[in-house]
Amino acid sequence: MPTFPPHGLIAEFCDELVAHDLPDLPTDRRAEVVAFTLRRIAGLPSPMRLGVGAVAAFVGVLGTVVGLRRLVGVVATRPLPLLGEYVRLVRSLVYAYVWETWPDTATSGRAVVRR
């Protein structure tokens, strides 16, 4: 049975946004961040989940048309109405999880080794 919001679309967008914002974050950590983001969005109140799902579906269609990587590059750098709020929601969850879980992470996503 399909879920709403569409987890696949949110996961793809989140993964690409993390790759854009934190290109040096290891793949296993990126997968953990995406899973966390999906759990948090699934826990939103129904009206918010409905809105996030509608925007995620729209972003999914746009990503299919123009390419997800290109779309993320645009929406990550330009605060577009409504899409900018979606980016901000996902980004805030990502950043909070990364720096709460791995506080020594560099701004590129690389793990900083302290000596």
C-alpha cells in the first residue's frame, strides 16, 4: 500500500540535497540521515504531512522533467516560494541530525579527525 507523503520521492530529494550540501558525507551516514528525515516527516501532524507530500509530489515531477540534480542545485541556492520551505524543512532535519550525531563533521560533510 502506498504511503503519503511519498517516501520514495522525499528520500530521493533528501539524498540529493545532502549530496549537494555535504558532498563529503560518507554514503552510510547519508543513508542514516535520509532515514532520520523520513521518520521525522512521517511523524508530522496530518495537515502538515499532506502539504509536505503535495510539495514532494510536485518536486518529484519537476525532478523527472529537468533532472533531480539540476533541480536541487536550483532550489538549494534560490529561496523559491513554497519549494524553499520544503528545502528548509529537509535541510533543517539533515543539519540537526548530522551535527548532533557527528559533531566533528566539517561543513563539507567530511569527518574531522582530532589529534
